Amino acid sequence: MAYHPTAELASCCATLRGEDIAENVRERVHYPLGDPHNPSSCSQLERRFHELVTPVITDPRKMQEMIERVRRLDEIDNMLFN
């Protein structure tokens, strides 16, 4: 696969150690999660939303209401608030 010149390359190396073994593991990702070429799933986005807003919004009903509103964005004819 040819990658776009602006693709962000991310790489990571970890050493896994056990009693009798040490193994280096490397991973390279050309398109990180959330990139248009590697989009996040709805459940991943919701989980991330909860992680970010929990310190600010403590009411789970409010959080769910916000998620539902975003899910219905394509049904809104007018984005202006009165």
C-alpha cells in the first residue's frame, strides 16, 4: 500500500520480560486511530468522550444526552440557536 506523503508515522518499541525470556516488540502505524484512513468506531469515540468529560460532567444522564444529540446531528436542519 502506498502511503500519503503527509501520513503520520508512529512507532513504538517495548521489551517484554519474563523469567527466562526477554523479547523486543516493535509496531509501526502509518495512520493512527482517529485518522480518516483509520477511523475510530462509535464505541471507541463514546469511551473516549466519557474519559474526557467525567471530571467535568458527573451526571451520566447528561453525558448520554450529549451523545444522543451528536448521534442525531444529521437530522438537524438548522444549527442556529435561538
